[in-house]
Amino acid sequence: MKHPFDRLESRLRAFFENRYPWMKNPSSEHPLSKGLVEALYAAIQTNGTAPHTYQITLNPQDAAQFSRSDVQNELAEMLMDAAVLIGYPPIKPLLYVDSNIQLAPGEFNISTDPIPTLGETAALDGSNNLPMNDANLPSNPCLILPDENIFSMTSSTINIGRLEENDLVIPDKRVSRSHAQIRIVQNHYVIFDMKSTGGTFVNGQRVDEQVLHSGDVINLAGVSLIYSEDTLDTRDSPTDTTNIKK
């Protein structure tokens, strides 16, 4: 049986060679596929967790091709699947593609970071406190619940779902046991669907991942939350009247 890293490299090599034949290397190892696998392995060895973000810098011609959302989504799915096989939670990483004219076609640089804003590994249980005095972070972020109670977001990672182990527990049968995760990425809170049954929606659009802005309406399989920043005194803000069923 192939090791997850070997399986990932095989999938990535086929992906790149089928879509981007000009990047094909004469050797059996595709350089970019090997680079991504090495980045994943190095992050696990150094930080003890799979990367939350991958920054891929390419020649402008190559970067234009990799900037497509469907390409990034497929790559992120493969990287997440490999991490799951190794024993990490099913969290799809974010891929950022940048260009550098000093790189020749086919050349690249890859960097990873578990939590770019904090610069340190964050526990998946949301136990890391945010440095709330950091001016670059959202000010007083919170979620307005269907009963108009306020859930203050004081950690860098927030797990949401039906299980008691979640940071925000929603005891509604429509909500998956581990439904969604919100975490800090690039100085913003980003919501990730955790392969839920009912789906995660932001302002009516189903999403796998989405940067949150104040006033965004999050819908978890029919249960609505409102994301707010700048003030915790949001009880007068419009709210959804859906009740959380107990």
C-alpha cells in the first residue's frame, strides 16, 4: 500500500501533467507536485500539524493559470485528503498564488503557515486566545445567534457543530456533528465547511470557504447566525428569528 505522501505526489503529478504539459519535467518526478508534498511534510515535521495555507509563487505566465478557483480548489482537496490519511482533521487549506517575474517558466517557491496572522501553530480545539490588541485583527468579532444571544469570538479557531466538543454547540438535528470551522487567515476570519451534510451558506450562497465581513449571514443547514465586528453591542441589529432546537 502506498504511503499517503506517495499517493498524493502521484495524484498531483497526474494533475499537473494533464493540465499543464509545458511544466512537465523529463524525470519521473514532477517538480511542483514534489514541492507541494515536501512542503506538507516539512510543515508537519516542524509545526506538528498540516498547513492551513500554501503560498505558491510562480512565473507570471504560470501564475495566471494557477489563479483559477477550480484549480486551487482541486489542489486544496488533494492536500486535505492526504492530511486526513495521515490522521489530521478534514480542513481544506487555502492556496494563495503570487507571481514573480524573476522566476523562469516552471520555477516556483512554496511557503506554508498554520496560522499566518499569529505565526504559530493553533490548536484545532480553538483554545488559542487572539491577541485582541492587535490592530490588524477584527475588532470585537462575534456571532449573533438565532435567540439573539452573542457568541464572542475570542480564539483563533472556532469549531461549530452538534457535538458537545465544539466551541459553539448547536443542538439542532439539521446541523452536522462537526459542521463548520471559523479561523483567522490573513487577518480575517474565514469560515470553512467541514464536509457537512446540510451545507454552509454565506448570504445565501453555498460555500466551502469564505472570508467573513461584518453583517454576513451564515446559514448552517437552516440555522442562521450573523457575523459582526467592531462592537459587541449588536442586540439591536437585524437578526434571524429561527430558534435553535434543543
